Amino acid sequence: MNHNKATPNSIINELTEMTSVLIGKQLTEVWYHDGIDEDGTAYFLEDVSPSRHELMQGVDLVTNDGITIGFFWDWNSKKGEFQLSTIRESVGIKLEDGRVRFNQSEESHWSSHIGNTITNLTFSAGLHDNYRIKIICDCRIDFDDADPIWICARQATDGCISNGDDTIVVFTEQEARRIGIKVDAE
């Protein structure tokens, strides 16, 4: 019997431990890692939803003491599916050629979060399309004086309903509910 097999709870515990350094810190910068079209426009700027951004790779959150946590989608070959992953540095170290970094710190969705303290990060397990395989796909980030946001590994082409190879940032509870995120995850 393999006692080292990853379970949804063990993955949630690992992600929680990795990101716990953000709790109690002020958010000072946000960086997106995305591709650009032939006109030089970032893909996340395409008119998808006024309440979410869809990124090809990931997002970095930087705190007042210089800590950077990168959130990105990752392929879990053992489970044969995508999942949300984190790294204690910029997502940029994992990028393929052609990805660009965009400072989003002053962008309207993020400006109300900059300078606010991160009070909690909650990861949730969801069900895959076939409703049999549990996956990890969502992280709710709470702030002391701003609305929560969600960072997810979702499949943008299907309306963000299933896990996939895009990093989705959701800015409203209504949009989070619409695409199947557990907004009240414990």
C-alpha cells in the first residue's frame, strides 16, 4: 500500500502551508504572466467578463516584506489532470518563451486590494467533469478591507466550469458562483 499517495486533503494542506506566509502581510504588487496576440495585446485583456481575467500562465502576489507567491496551473501526470499550484517565487521561472509579465498593481480590479492585509487563503477541492475524480482548482483570498478574490486553474474555453490549463482570477462572488466555485469554502 502506498502511503505517500496524494489526496485532495494532502494537496490542500500542502498548498495552505506554501501560501501561509501571505497571511498578515499587505499586498503591494500583482504581476500577470500571459501571452500576447499578433498586435501585442495581452490575452487577459480580451473582453471575456468584466468580473474575471483569464491568463495563459499565472499570477504573482508580492507583499510588503518582498515575499512573492506565484499561482499557476500545473499538469498532475499521476492524476491525469490540471490543478492549481503555487511557488514561493515568481511564476516567471516556469514560463515558456513568448509569455510576458504585466504589472497589474494599479489596474482597477486590483487597486482596492493593494495595501490591504491578506487575512486568509482557502483552497477547495472540486469535482472533475466526470464527477468521479476529485481535483484542486480554487483558492479564495480574503483581505481585511477589500472583497475576496479567487485564483483558479480552470478551462477558459468551457466557461471555466472544469479544471484546466488557464489561470483564472475572479473578482466578484456572483461570477465565482456562476462558474462553479465554492465561494464559502471552509
